[in-house]
Amino acid sequence: MKFLSKFYIGLIFLILYAPILVVIIFSFNSSGSLSHFSGFSLYWYRELFRDGEALKALKNSLILAVLSSCIATLVGTLAAFAIARSKNKYYKRAAESVSNIPMMNPDIVTGVSMMLLFVGVATILGVTDMLGFWTMLIAHTTFNLPYVILQVLPKFRSMDKSLTEAALDLGCTPAQTFVRVELPYILPGVISGLMMSFTLSLDDFVISHFVSSPDFKTLPLYIYNQTAHEVKFSMYALCTLIIVVILVLLIAVNVAGSAGEKNQRKKDKKALGVSKS
């Protein structure tokens, strides 16, 4: 049974990561062929940095991902705070259910509904060309919000309420209590929500396809347009760089989260020691 379980887990990981390994390996293939590996080379990485259109699409994706993830993290953290501090249990359940709907909703439905919304607003305002950077920013921020709430809300729930009550009794204002007591506790969840929002925005294609314009193309849209012809091997190099960056970010998030939990445990132990003495 142990052998079968290990074999099954290994098979699952092989299916998941084999395509990624193929992209990484053949991004270093000097011949530019998927049929055989002729030799290790950085040629396609040099070609990538000579491709102005690809670099512009990458720049657009990074700008959009950074802005949308920051806005979603700020709004989502405040929304999670409001849900956690609400005393009406029916409001809490309704708010959580509503925030979970966008995650379960198919991307194509979200994309079409966003497009219809923006086109309707443009018609009312009499604007002929509304789709572009700002509509994509609104759309990306919207679909990132539920993931931030999902990461931050459990942190608020697991926090000892006596800590905030003690801070208020000692003279802190509600704002000071949030910044000095609550924010450090929920920070691992905030960082996780920020990183998840960044990767989701950087990766999104379906929703971006419906709310974008020819003047503003993100990297997924640029790669999709490449599939109409023969995909450049420089795209393999670009995908490899993105995989490496996301892997580094995930490792950083996990390290930061574990470090934050250790620090919180130390603080709790010190607090318990003081209270006992």
C-alpha cells in the first residue's frame, strides 16, 4: 500500500509538472525544435530581450498585476475586517456567500458580464472607445477581491479578541489598535492575498480578452495571438522566467508566513508568561 500511495503521488506530480519541465528544458534548446534537443543555449533568451512587442506586453502585465493586486489587497482586507467585526450573523453569512460567488463563477461568464457592463456604461456616457487599461484594472481588481478576503478573514477569526480589548483599555484608538495589534497578526494573510492576486492577474486571459483593447495587450493576450502562427521559442524563455519569478515569490510568501507564525507564537508565550507571573 505504501508503494502504491507513493507511486500515485509521484504520478500526479509528474502529470502536473511535466509540461512545465518541457517548457523550461526546450527554452534552452539551440535548434528551436521540439522534436530533439540539439544543445544548451541562451539564444532564445537573447531573442526575447530583443522583442520589443513582447517586452511591452510584459510591462503592461506587470503594471496591471501590481496595481490590481495592491488595490484588491487594500479593499479586501478592509472588507474582511468589516465581515469579521460584524455582530449580525445573517449579514456575515450573506457577505461571505456573496464574496465566494466570483470564485465559483466561470471566467467566461465573468468576462462577458464585465464587457456588457462596460459597454452599457460607455453607451450611457456616449463614449465610443471605453475598453482598455482602466476597464482591465477594474476587472482584475474585482476578481482578485474574493481571494484576498479568503486569505485574510480566517486570520481575523483566529485572533484573540482580548488583545484588541486590552489595546483599547490602554488608551489606543480603534485605528491605532488596528495598525499596532491587528495588522501585524493578519499580515501573513495579507501578504498571501497580495501574492495570490498578483499571480492571478498576471496569469489571466479569459476575462482580459473580453475587456481589453488593441492598444493595451497583456502578456497572455500576446502569447495567444502568437498561437495563430508559429509560437516563437522566445516565448518559452519568457514562460520560464515567469515560472522562476512566481516560484521565488511563493517561497518568499511561505517563508514570511512561517516566520510570522513563529514570531506570533513567541509573543503569545511571552504574554502567557507575564500573565502567569
